[in-house]
Amino acid sequence: PVRIGVLALQGDVREHAAILTSLGAEAVPVRRPEQLDGLDGLVIPGGESSVIDKLSRIFGVREPLRALIADGLPVYGTCAGLILLADEIEGAIDGQLTFGGLDVTVARNAFGGQVESFETELTVAGIDEPVDATFIRAPLITRVGPRATAIAALPDGGVVAVQQGNLLGTSFHPEMNGETRLHALFLELVAARRSAVAA
Ligand code: GLN
């Protein structure tokens, strides 16, 4: 099976691991730099992006992960994970950094107060039927640069999912309600890169 890391510094690691396993992948929690070795892809879960950023620096994961992203490792970020993949944040607190890679700007907590959350059905490019999407203190993608492509938007036009090469990011959490099709889309990117690297 493909070996997919789930960045396990903070956030909803278990839900992602369960979906990846159900899709036939091997899911490995990643906390230390050496656990990044030999991965076919990585998921960055939702949680609190500033905390994940801080812990990634303390644990020495930040720099090796940035190198892997630059090298084309497939990475899927949900919510806080999307924030960490964005090249630019609006409303960053306390010198918060991102790993970067996605040519987008995200606004943190863009949907109102601390407890603001909602669920909706979304059309996602490349997925036939609408996706069940849970938003929890979610970021909004406020700028999509020329290298990235919007693949889902809310009815008001707000972009909530993007793809750029091997990077996938969603403002929402498909893993919260057992929605597996975003992870399946991600595993297609992983499979394509694996055969490209093997060729
Ligand atoms: N608001 C959080 C942040 O800025 C993200 C919330 C989430 O991942 N559900 O990191």
C-alpha cells in the first residue's frame, strides 16, 4: 500500500488516519523529522495552525517538510492544514509562519466568531456528486494565485478548496463526517507521483 503520513503535532489526526486506512493506504503518524522518510504523501489535519506551526519548529519538522513540499511530495491540508500550506496568511498572530507551497492567501477564522461552524453540500471539481463539507472556524481562500486552481466555492463565490500540482487544500473537514472522496482524490495524486518517480 501507499504510505501516507498524518502530521500528528496537534489536531484531528485519528479521523484522517481512519479514512486513509479505509481507502487502502497505510497511515503513519508523523511527529519527528525522520518519520517523514519514505512517505508517498502527507496529510496536515485541522486544528490550530499557529500551534502546529510552533510545534513543527520545536520538533524540527518544519525545514525537512518544506524541502519535501518543494520536491513535489503530495500533501493534503484541511482547515488549519490548508492555512499551513498557504504562501500567505491574512491575520497571522504572533509571527505565525506557514510551510507554504500553495500560491494562495487565506484569511483565518473568516466565518465569524470562535464557535462559528456549519455544514453544507459543495460541488468539487473532479468529484461527481456534491460533497458533505463541515466548516469549523474555517479559513477562506481570499486570493488564488496563477499557479493554483480553485476547485470548490461557496454559493457567494468564496473559494474553499484549491489544487496546485501535488498540493490539495480545503477550508472544510471532509474527515469529520466520513466523507472519503477528497482523500480518494488526494490518493490519485499520490499514485500518479509514485508511478512518475518509479518510471
Ligand atoms: N481556526 C483554526 C486555525 O486558524 C483552524 C480551524 C480548524 O482547523 N478547524 O488554525
